[in-house]
Amino acid sequence: MNIPNILTLSRIVMIPVFVVIFYMPVQWSYLVSAAIFTLAAVTDWLDGYLARKLNQSTPFGAFLDPVADKLMVAVALAVLIEEHAALILTLPATIIIGREIVISALREWMAEIGSRASVAVSYIGKIKTVAQMAAIIGLLAFPPGVVQADIAIGLLYLAAGLTLWSMGLYLKAAWPDLFPRK
């Protein structure tokens, strides 16, 4: 166990804390849940940075890091879908969650056939992640109906658009393996 792996595990531990605080019937629950999600997003960046900088990359960390990321984002989007109870938020949130499932399955299958490198993380995926994290933080920090939440929904649509674009890039890269010419 090393520092990057501990940071990754901390994101998973934060999930139930985040959910409980989000649903607490107190005024500060929005801001505190947004702060917890922000901390999780920072640890996502920090664990990868430290793993590379300290040469502490491990197979366990390589497996757990994307799991922790996807769990945190999916849970945050799920509570936001319930909180907003509106198509305007549900549509981009389900696009983002659906893309994560498709790309995870694609990466797993590509790894099985020895072509994992052809579906590596793209630059568009990194931009999507920043927009997605900013949108989720904004949506967590502000209740539905306030201007800041509306701006965050706009960012979520940007993230959903980038999500579809990056998924298209992944599928294009995997296309020859998915549909080989006979």
C-alpha cells in the first residue's frame, strides 16, 4: 500500500459520506457535499501525479483508480438526477453514465484481445473530465433553480457533448477490431 493507492481508496470511502451529507436536511449540505466531491476530484489528479512522480504505480492502483473515478461520478450524477427530477439534467447525466459503461466494456474487451493501446485516454477525454467535474461541483453546490445551477447544467451539456465525441473517437479506434474484414 502506498500514498497514491491510499488516495484512490479514500475516494471510495468518501462516497457514502458524500451521499449522507448530500441528503442531510441542513442548509450547508449542498456546499459540504460539493466540497467532498471537489476533494475527491483533487485526489484523482493527485494520486496519478504522485504515482508517476514517486514511481509508485501498481497494478492495484491501475485497476482501482478508474473504478473509484467512475463510482464517484456515477453516484454524484445519480443523486443530482433525483434532486433535480428533470429531463434537462437527466439527459446529459445518463449520456455520461452510459458512455462510461460502454467505454469500460470496450477497454476490457480490447485488453482481452491485446489491443488496449488503441483505446487509450484521449485529450478530448481530459477536457470532458474537467467540464464534467466543474459541472458536478456546481450542481452539488447550488440547489435547483438558481442561476449557478443553470450554468452548471450548461457545463454538463458541454461535458455530455464531449463525452459523445470522445466515445466516437474510441469506437473509431476500435472499429477495425470490432468489425474485422474477412
